[in-house]
Amino acid sequence: MNKQEIINILSDETKNDWLFKEANRVRKENVGDKVHLRGLIEFSNICKRQCKYCGLRSENKEIERYRILKDEILLYTKNAIDMGYRTIVLQSGEDNFYDTDKMLEIIREIKKHDIALTLSIGEKTYDEFKAFKKAGADRYLLRIETTDKRLYEEMHPNASYENRKQCLYNLKSLGFETGTGCLVGLPNQTIESLADDILFFKELDADMIGIGPFIPHKQTPLKDCAKGDFWLALKVMAITRLCLPDINIPATTAMETLNPNGRIIALQSGANVVMPNVTSKEYRAKYEIYPGKICINENPEQCRGCIEGKIRAIGRTISKEKGFRKG
């Protein structure tokens, strides 16, 4: 699809049913009915960035900060493996405490197990990315959030739009399965810029795309802004599936924060991945990127059992593979 065709579909509510069914069909034909579960470890909520939409932003003084050290990260990893996860996702704010040497130690220990490892720890230098890859990291998630340069710079004080894009191209060139994504419903965002986001995902040939609605956090500058629209976020996700048929697309937790059946609806509209949290309850509520996050009072076993039951209820199965892109 070209930009105008994407804009037309995003703008036309009468095409919704067709779009979601078509995305589901393309998903089934290209990646099958198996759902990949990724075990998410949120190991630090300390962040040097000042992103205006994020509750972890450095200027939020009301949040209780935490760090999980290597031995505890490895314990969460072992527990996740015992529960059947084939991919671990290490996610944090941009916390300088975890320098390259510390991250390399953690990566090497985790990769002693027969699992895939995804990192989601923010912008790094080319040499840092290269070292992570050499140590065994398989995937890297770095959401661009918006490809509208003006909006990006408005939302990300003291950050470089060009560097963000360069990081993504660096990751791709180093052989990482490269993940990115966008927020839908940011203040002053347009349908045209959402179309550009989708076209950028295709230009990058991203391997994973995470899409979620903007949800305002009361301890950020955007606290009084309107939240994003669930159905518009779902449409962006579905069109992304049509444009990149064989990639991995998660049903994001933000979808379910706005709609009680959000993740299941997403799985029936093009998504094929779910990322249950395998961090313990004591940390979950403190990793508050946005308010109302689901499952913060459940333990990892409950999260796994709950989502597995929902997936089976719609006739899908849990993959036992590491879930690399097949294309």
C-alpha cells in the first residue's frame, strides 16, 4: 500500500471489519496459528531520558525507583525457562548503572541456556550494539514512537531523532532481529504521520513491531491530554501486518488497558506474540510507563496461565519454538 491508501483505510471506519479479517488471514498464512510467548523481565525503572509521555522519565520524582541485579535477573530467567518460555526480554529505562561490561555478563549467562534473548534498553553506540550481538543477544527492541520529526523532538526533549533512526539501522546491519513501533494518539499526531510510521517500518524491514495506544500518565507533562483510541491503534497494527506479512507483532498490554479483551482482539487482528511479565509483584507496579497497566498484582505463574487459557479459547496454540522471523 502507498501512503494515500493507508490514510484512506485509517480514515474510513466502514473498512474496519474487512481490515481486521484480512490482517488475521495474512497472519495465519504467513506465521501460522501458534502464539509466541516472550518472558518479560523489567529490571530497572531508572531512566535518564525525559520523554514527555513516560512515567519513568527522569523528572518524575514521585516514582519509587529500583534496580534488579544480575543474580536476581538470572533467577527470573531460570523460573521463566521452567515455565516453558523460549525467549527472554530484558527491558529497562536508560540506566547508566548497567554499563557494557555488566550487560555482557548478564547476556553471556542467559545465553548458556537454549533460549532467545531480546534486549530493550534504549539507545547505545554502534560498538555497544556490536558487543551485545557478539555476546549472544538475538533481538533488540527500540521503539521510535513517531517518525514525525517535529513531533518526535517535541515528545523527547534533548534527544536526537536522527540518532534514534541510526540506532535502528545499526541494529539491522549487525544482524539483530530488530524491533520498533509507535504510539497511537500522541498529542498533535496526524493520520498522515501514522501512515509514515507504517511506511518506515517497511523501509527498515523491521522484524518486530509493537503498537499501542497513548495513555496519559498523571506525573508527566501530558497528564491532561486525551488518551489514544484503541480501534485506531488496532488499525495501525493490522495495516502493519498487511505491509509486513511475516514479521512478529505483539498484542501489547496497553491494548488491554483500554479494552478488557484487547490482547485477544489484537491476536485476532494480526498479532502473533504476547509478552507476559515474569518479574515478581514487588517490582511490577513500579515499572509504570503508563497508568492502569494490567496484571501488576499477579505472579508470573498466574500471568502465564491466564494468557494461555485465553489463547486456547480462541483456537490458537502456544509455540514451543524461539519464534524467529520466518521470512
